[in-house]
Amino acid sequence: MIKKKKISKEERIIERRKELAKNGQVAAIWTRVSSADQYKTNCSIETQLDGCYNYCNRNNIKVKHEFGGENESAKEAGDLFLEMIGEVLNDPEYNTIIVYDFDRFSRNSDDGIYYKTKVKKNGINVISVNQPIDANNILASQLENFLIILADIDNAMRRHKCYNGMVGCINRGEWFSKPPIGYDTKKVDKHHVITVNERGKILKRAFEWMANEPSISQFEIQRRLKAQGLDIPKQTLSSCLHNSFYCGRLEHQYLNTDTPNVKYDRYGNPYIMGVQEPLISEELFEKVQDVLDGNRNHYEQAIETPKFPLKKHLYCAKDYRLLTGYTTKGKDYYKCGLIGCKTNISADFVHSQFKEILDRYIIPSEISTIFAKVLERKFQEKEGADVEAARNIKKKLETLKTKLKTVNRRYALDEIGKDVYDDVKKDLLMEINATEHELRQSKAKLSNLSKYVNNSIAIASKLGSYWSKMDYKLCQMIQKLAFPQGILWDGERKALRTDGENIFLAEIARLQSINPNEGIKKQDTSSDVSCLVAGGGFEPPTSGL
């Protein structure tokens, strides 16, 4: 007796689909947009549905169900897309998937071709309303694949063009995304015009209260704002008070720091002045930052001249007195204030020597990764256990999302039934939501570690360039960072020297094979990279900036 070959569930569905197909085409309509903006404009869901239904009516195709209908990127197979594939493969009545364009099906050529081939193998055709291809054409499948690849290419070109546009906006001083609370934005001749609205005028009082009443609590500010018609959460208020956008500055990762109009704030973060309407002055913003930093009783609005950045940091080697700056006949000089001391030197000459010293600190590219890891470790030690906790939560979240993706794929490939799929998906989504909430709470406690590390490396490698911008406050921070004990001017040698070079910067100079003893006296030449990894005695560059 010959045993009958066991037929799989997939094969049974395919056979049943072939039988039902004799009664005509039955379709699932798939629609999607990439963003909420596209949802309302461009190739909207309504436009796609109208096109798909018109096509089905003209060709006597029965529509059983609509799928998608929301904004979901087609860069990769999303959850809604995978659900649709799973439903269609498991229902033998479906034999067609209708899309408005092939780029609505997928903009990722690998995913698009894979899933189109998968459903084709199961007796289901994917039809594009605007790109109809004769199924009898021997190159039909290849032409469809080509259209999906074109969509992928178009997507890559759009990303590149969009990136260049965003970089251009930021470096022109234009904020291209949604502005913070208190602002309205509109496009005028391809330019972003951002102006203060009524809510902003109320928010301005929060800065004034904080600056004029240093002991005021943010809870009290929140209460006053609410009484005046602006109800915002405490976390949002705190974010606003720290946001330099309100005083006209623009900070962004796309900012080109090599341009001459770039400045640096008290923490060493680069910024330019934006074209948006300032809500408050820079002076008021800085005063609020002093209050927030806990310096309520030490705020001082001092006006310093950039002509003498080494003032309060440059000492006479003879008597260890601070040199003062003065100008005569249009030229700037430093001199010792002690009667009888003849130390008197051109400011340009001293500045040139000091910049040469700072230019020695360039992190060798071969060990930049090591320095980054050292800095990251030091910042992590400052942040405490919160960093490790956030890392573990993020790892857990990634694992859960991977599990959800796996479940969706297994369902799409008919490896699990719908009941099991629904139960597992529900449990995973609940756990993902809880974990995301945990991660948000954890991140709120942490500073931007990556930003600090990158800024530290950049600052440590370009101290001379930053210092030569002659921004007085920035110069003072760099000087205190590099030589905390100050610099001595040796009149006999006509050279600068110091006995207290920053150990981190000294190590950079040593690894760069530069002898720091030329024109600068070093305290200890026996250090190596291990001293940076050791516990105490090391301060990351941003600690001084």
C-alpha cells in the first residue's frame, strides 16, 4: 500500500486558493504613508483608497478588506505590513494585493522583493494601480522587482537631499523642525520664520521670576504661569529654562564648528545666533543658568575685554605677580604691576606662544578610541549606577522588540496560529510599553554622555583654535583647564612656562611625540595611558568647560 504524501497547511491553503480563484479575483488593499504630514497631504490615504477602489471596480475585483491606513515607514517591513502579509497568506480567499504604487508596498528593495516573491509563490499577485504590468509578460516579475528597486533608490536620494537641506538650514541659523513652546513657525519663500506667540510672552515671565527671585521654586513658577493661562508640566518648564533657543542661540549636531561665527557656551557646547525672534536677552538667560547651577549669590555681570584673555592667569616669573594688560599707541601689552619690575611684553607675542602650546595637544588618531573610552568611563563614574541601569533597560527593550519582530515574521510565514500570535503579541506590547516608560524615567536622570565625550575629544584636540577665537569667557575656561595654576612669563628666556599642566593634556602631548619641556616646564614626565584609566587625579576636559 502506497502511503499518501502528507500535505502541509500552506499547501492546503494554496490548493484551496486555486479553487476559489476560479470564482474571480479577491483582493486586500494595502495603503500607507511615511509620516503624519503625508497622511494629510501628498499621496494621502484617501487618494490611495480612491485609486485602488476605482481600479478594482474597473477590473471586477472584489475587495475583502483594507489594511494599513496609517503612517508607517517602508524602509523596512513594519508591524502593520507583516500583519497584512500574515492575514493574506492564511486566508485562501485572497489572491490579490492591490497597492497604489509599488513604493507603497515597500521602499526597501530586499524586503519588497522577498515578500512579493513569498506571496507570489502562494498564489497571490501584487498589483500596482499606477504601474500596471501584464501578468502574461515573461518579464513581469522582473519589471515589478525593478520598480521596487527604483523606489529604494529614490528613497536613498531623498534621504541624502533632505540631510543636505537640514544641514544648510541649521548653518544659516534657521531651525527646521518644530520649535519649543512659545513659538509659531511658518515658511516664507523657502525660509523658516519663527516668531514668539502669546504663550511665549507668558513664558518669558518665568525667566524673569527666576532671575529676580533666585530662591523661587519651579513649582511656584509653574503655579504662577498656570494662573496666567499657561499650564505646562514641571519637566517641560525645566527644559525651557535650560534651552538657549529662547535667547536666540541655535545648537544642533549639524552645526559646522569650523565657521567663524560659531561661539561656545559655558559648558563648551558650540552654537550660532539663529534668525528666530529671541524671547529673552542672552544676559537674562545666563543669569537664569547661574541660578539653576546653584550660583544664586555669586552672579556677576562683568564686562571683560577680549584683548587680554590671559589677564588673571599670567604671572611674572620674577615675583609671581599677575600681569595686567594695557594699550598704548594702538598696541597691546602685558606688564608686571610691581614697582621696579621691568617685565613688559607684547600681548601679540605672548598670545602667539600660548596658542603654539595649545596646538601641541592633538589626540593621535590611532588612540582616539581609547581616549573616548577613558572619558566615557570617567563620565559614567560621575553619573553613578544610573548609566548601567539605563543600559540594561535599553538592552531589555531591544530584546523585546526583536521578539515582537520574530513573532510577526513567524505569523506572516504561517509558523504559528492566529490565537497564539494574538496572545503573545499582546503580552509583548504590554511589556514593551512598561519598559519604554522605565527607560524614559532613567534617561531623565542622565546627562547626554555621548555629547560630553564627543565635545571633550573635540575640545582637547582643538584648544588652540578655540582659544584664538578670543572669546574672553571661553579663553578663561580653556586656560583654567590646561594650566589650573596659571602660566609664568620668563622674561630672561622670553618664553612661557608652567608647573601645573593638566595631566590629561600632558599625556596627549607625550603620545604625540612632542616634548612639553620646550618653552614649558612639566611637573612629571613619567605618566602613561594607564594614569588616565586610574581612579583619581584626572578631570575630563568638559569638567572645566
